[in-house]
Amino acid sequence: HRNLKVCIDTMFINKVELFTAIDKTIKYRSVIVIKDRTYEQYKQALANLVFVYNRGGWKVKSIHADGEFRGLLEHVETDMNIELALAAADEHVPEAERNIRTLKETFRAHFQALPFKALPKLLIQYLALRCCWVLNIYPVKHGISDHYSPHMLLGKERLTYERHFSIPFGAHVQILDKSDNTPVARTIDAIYLRPAPRLNGGHEVMDLITGHLVNKPGPVTVIPMTQNVINQVNKMAYRQGYKDLKFFN
């Protein structure tokens, strides 16, 4: 099973573009944030995708995609030494389409559990990453193992309750920003996104004032969600043009 066939496509949530992939063997799903649909962004996304598989001891033998990725043919086959199999005109890759449908269904379910009426772009991106991660941490039907999840088959971080599940996505939190003795506030009010993947003990949150991503080490304190916080997130989404949840083809 070492040589894998990977199916890729682009997913749109409120017109936010996300690169998606799933392989036909392990059934490992990937969501990679891209800035736009340029070939440079797709090249970087493919490089990140292949790196994840190679680090886990797997080799991507071929990539299956629709006509949108035709311009990557030379790069994939010459520079990456991977076969690029393109679907016929007006056709799509079934596995990639089904993967997107599953991700969107999971996204919709997670969104309904949140108190917000709309999500700003950063929360849309990170909720999509969260949905993909959740789908990967359970053994997959028709996969190669009934006991090990795609997450573990790729040799990823071992999961613990304290680090990965104790703070839910979208929680209102305060995270330590400064520890000096000045009168400046020491904590940041934020919305929780996820444990920082490359910062041991760190966390990634969205600053409620700026709407920017904040990556900080140290403890996080969960604060009760208030209507003011909900209104702040909704206003942030409205300013960016997102007033509800819509999926696009």
C-alpha cells in the first residue's frame, strides 16, 4: 500500500477557496488554505500535501484531478515525478467530489453547534481544517485498517484529551500575551481555533479586536460566551461580506 493515488479538487465555502485531497488507500483527507486559485498557490499546496505523505513513509504515485489543474501537468510530472491523471472535459473525479461533500456536511453540522450567525474568513478556514482533522482521527470504512485511523497511519501526533479536546473550537478564551509589570493588558480576548501544530503547548486563536490569527505559547483560559462576543464575531463576518453560510460549486 506504499504507493498512493491522491484525488484533489477545490472547495468553496462562502467563496473562501480551500484546496482538498483524499487518497484512495488510507482515505486520509487534507484541507489546505490557499490565497487564490493561481497555479503558484496550487504548486505550494501540492508540495505541502506530498510532504505530509512522505514524512509518514508513504509515496504519492499519481494525482487525479479535473481540467482546472491542467496547467500543473508539466510541474507535477517533471518536477515532482508524479503522474497527473486528468478527467475528461466536463467530468470530475468521484472520490474528490465525495470528499468535498462529506467535508461540507461536517462543516454544516459544526456550524450549527456554534452560537454565531456568520463566520469571518479566518474562522471559516480553521473550521474547515477542524472538520478535516476530526474525520481523520477515526478508522475509515473500507480503509486498510479497522483499528488505526488515517491520522495515526501517517505517523502524526498521538492524541490526548488535555491538548486536543479540552477546549472546543469557537470557545471564548483569554490567552496570555505579556507578563511584564506595565499597566497594559496581559491577556488577549479571543476565539479558540486549535492547538498550535508546531508550538509545543501553544495555541492558535483569533483576536476579537483585530480578527487576526494569534499564535502563543502558554495556558488558555475558557471564558463564558457572552452576547457581546457573539455580536463582535457576527459584525466581523458582516464587514467581510459573509452574512450566512453558503456553499458554492
